[in-house]
Amino acid sequence: MKKVFLFFALTISMVGISNAQTKGSTLGLRLGYEDSDISYQHPLGTDNRLEIDLGTGKNGNVLTGIYQWKWSLEEIGPGFKFYAGGGASIGKYTAFGLAAVAQGGIEYNFTIPWQMSLDFTPRLFINSGMGLASNEARLSIRYRF
């Protein structure tokens, strides 16, 4: 699994370097009580993006891809957005399997190139017999480039 992690980290680094002019891509960490992720977001338009997370921790190692939609929450304050989306994950989360993933959260984009968010990502395992696995809420800190 260390090779998968290294490959993923190098791939994200190369994508980030090659798309440095994109403005809106982010790279950072999603921190939870038992598990943490390396997280990369790439804009696919003004109101949607792709998030790729490589998680590791007490429950195992999981690679997740999520398509997200964003909505402005300017009534709360400038820089706030709500997002929701769905996708899939593969890996060992207590048992190896495939999972359908949903995600929802709120984010704040600072005037400096940093983003902070809080989200919840439940997984419904398809082939491992585990059923629904609810992750705890996670705090994300990402650098925006």
C-alpha cells in the first residue's frame, strides 16, 4: 500500500505543477479522529469540481473520487460555500471492497490562498458485506493554487 500512496502523491504533485495556472485547485489534508486523507480538488467548471482523496488510518487505506457541486453562501459571509456530491471508493476499510460515496460540507476560502472545510462522507459498501460505514466529520485544510 505504501507504493500506491507514493504513486498517488507523485501523480497529484505532477498534476498540480502542470495545472499551476488553473486557479482553484487545492491540495491539503482531511483530518478525522481515526483516519486522515491527502486531498486534491480540481475545478471542472465554475460550480463543480472533482475531489480525490487517499485515506489512511485505523480503518485501512482507501482511494476515493467524488464529483462535487458548489453553492455560494454569501449571505453568511464572503468566502463561504456549501458543497455536495457523490462518487466511489476502493480499498481496505475494515474489509477490502468497493463503496458508493456521498459527501456534503461547508467551506471557507480565505483571501490568502488557503481553504478550510468541514464535511461528512458516508460510504455504502457494495461487495464486502459491510453495509453502511459512516465516517466521522472531517476538517480539511488545503492550499489553493
